[in-house]
Amino acid sequence: MIDIHSHILPETDDGAHDLDEAVEMGMLSAGDGVTVMVATPHAHDSVHETHTLSSLRTKIDLLNSRLNGRPRIELGCELRFTHDVIKHVCLDKSAPTLAGGPYALIEFPHLIAPVGSERVLFELMSNQITPVIAHPERNRVLIAEPERFFGMVEMGVLGQVDSGSILGQFGKMVQKTARLMIEHGLIHIIASDCHNTRNRLPGLSNAVAATSKLVGDEVAQALVDANPRAVVEGKPIPYRFDPVLPSKKKRWFLFGR
């Protein structure tokens, strides 16, 4: 399995407290079957320091030396959406893409999806960078207005759901939204979004088992292997589903409660 969203770098953001915890997080991931993790510290979110690429790479090298490739750690970031996304990714390159490839992990603020987001995301794709939206199932606007995210996916944006969302860690509403998004082809990758060894744990296998019950083993495995592997290798993802807008008559109400 490949985990493209983690806060494993020590003393960088709200993730691993120190190197020992980071190593333990890596070992837990490896024990769960993860072979590659992308370290995605928060960037340009006005809360955490946005670190220089050289300092991040130094931490990546140190962590890889301690883990001996089990799992291998690659560099990326979780970039907070603003209208300066193009500048950060393509111009000053202060926001590293996932494993240095043509994919960028973008996080909306939890309470909003800013007006004009679609235009900015389209501009990013026009610069040959595919946005991967981090945990859309946890965004208040996208929960209430799933047609917004449906439109983004139809445009070519990818969706990444947190393993904890699938398992109910963030509450019933987020869990229902995550499962509906998966069932309707709006999610392309499952990632851990792990932060520590206490309550935001590494590992993907439990979420894969739950997802298999929703969409079958082949799709569930693709969301943690084939698709994220392609992202890390800088290739087109092999499993891109036909998105379906959730039916208002059947289960739309789950999004709005």
C-alpha cells in the first residue's frame, strides 16, 4: 500500500512530536503493509510554519536513514487552498508536489470552499499539475453541497479520503459522507492523514476492509495501491471512475444534516 498523506516529519507541524515518534509511525505503517509514505506537512495555512525545501529534505533523509526503507519516505506537502496556489506550486515552488511529480495535495479550510475555487484548480491543471483534494468529506460546504465536489471531479480533480473518516473517527456525518463519496466515484485515493501514535494513527488496512464492503475488493485495493502508486511515480492514475451525483430522493439528506 502507498500512503500519500501523512504528518510524519518530526517537529514540523502538528504531526510527529520528535524523531522517535516519527520512526514509530513509520514502523507502524510498515507493519500494516505500507511500503511508501509521502510526508505532507502543512504549508501556507497561516497556522504552521512553512518550512524551506532544504530543511524538509534534511528531515526526510534522516527519517529514511532510521527506517531503512521500511517504509520509504517521500516529500510533499498539504497546501492550504488560497488564490495563491499557482504561485506556491508553480512559481516560487515553496509547496512541494507529491514525491516531486505532477500532483499537488490541496486542503480547503474545513468550514468553506472559497468562491472561485474551481477556476484556480483549473488553472493549476492548465500548468500540468493535478490537484488532489485532501479529505473533502470533512469540509462543511462539500458535505452540504456535494454537487460542488462532483463538479470538481468531473473537471479532473482527484479526491483523497482519510482512513479515519471511513472508520468513523470524525463522527457519523463525516463517515456517511466519506462512504457516499466512495460509492459515487468521487474518491480516488485513501490515505491515513496520520499525525501521531496516540489518536491519529498510521495504517490503511482497516479502512480498506471497510471500503471493500462498499465497492468490492478490486476498487478498495486500487484506492491504496494502484492509484497512489501512480501518483508517487508521476503517472496517470489507472482507476478514474465515472462520478455520479448522489440522488436527492434516496440519500442526499445524509449530506445536509
